[in-house]
Amino acid sequence: VFADDMRAVFWVALVPGALAVLCVVLGVEDRSVGTVGTGRPPPVRIADLKRLERPFLVVVAIGVVFTLARFSEAFLVLKAHDDGLPLALAPFVLVAMNVVYSLGAYPAGAWSDQAPPERLLLSGLAVLVAADLTLAFVPGLWGAFLGIGLWGAHMALTQGLLAKLVAQNAPAALRGSAFGLFNLATGLATLAASLAAGLLWDISGARATFITGAVFALLASALVITFDPSRKS
């Protein structure tokens, strides 16, 4: 629409970003913390991390392995381009993925209210494996977009589940620290996953990259299957 004027695209993207900031500033109220009246935030103590027990650490491990399986969506664009999608139409990859994600998000959320998060996470991982194998072995542009659609479906099934598991398996007094530690670990895994996927793509091609993603998804599934939140040590 903007005829390759990337500067105009980013100016338009600034509008919803600014609106989001206004929503936070005008519509969100801070909750009081445990140090009310001191004017200081609670201290961060390494010793407190010892109170994060085995179930939480397993959730972190699941999140890291899952993140290694779910590298950047930029590789979906590369796959579609390799299969014949003109570069000018590359945004349709993310459009297609997000349409499936949006359509699936509400029913997946409703299901998550009725079922254990582990069940949904396993379902999402199974769909991710199917997406990776489709992208690896189904030829042509239609195969690429089938895999892209499955990728969007796995996002609908899994977004928010790991956050729910973190909240359920961390002490209430350390929930903020738990989320910080979880996001630190998965953030580093995101960097490693995309770097490794890029190197693997350059060395062995798209098929090897997506097969490797499927293997990590299966490893994450194995961790979810063995996850027992009642076991503390």
C-alpha cells in the first residue's frame, strides 16, 4: 500500500504504539507492594531465588526448550520466498499467520478455562511439530502456507500458558521475581534459537532447520508429560 516507503510504514505503526502507552498511563493503576510507606521498591535478593522450588524450575526448562523450537517468524517469510512468493508479498506470510492466530485465540482461551494448561500446551506443541514437518517436507507455496497456518494455530493454543504455569508454580511473594527469571531464560533462548536456526539454514537449508525445530518441540512435550507440580524436590 505504501509502495516501499518504509518510513511511512513506521510512522503509521507509531499510532497504535502511542495509543497503547496512553492506555497504560491513563487506564492502569499501580498496586501497592509490600514496602508501602517506604518509597522504595522491595530489594532483590539472590537468596530468595532458593525459594523457587522444583515445579517452577521445570516450567523454566519447558519454556527454554519450547523457545528453542519456536524461532523467529522471519524464517517463515524466508521459506515462503524460497518457495516462490514474491518479496513484495512477503507481509502476507505474517498476515496469514496472525489471521489463524486471531481466529483461534478465543476458543483456545475458552478451552484453557476448562482444561489443565499442560493439556493445551501439549496440543500446541503437537501442532508446532506438524507445522515444522509440513514446512520441511510439503513442497510448493501451498505447503508453505499450510505450515504457516499451523504455526499460527500453535500460537493460539500456547500463548499465555507458560505465564499461567509460572504464576501457579511460584510463591506469591516472589511471583514478580519468578516472571523476571523466566523471561530472562526464555529471552536468552530466543536469541540462541534464531541464531542457531540462521546458521543451520545457511549450512544445511530450510528442511534441516524445521526438522530441528520439530525435535525441540518433541523434547518440550516430553518435559510437559513428566511435569508434576506436586513434586517439590
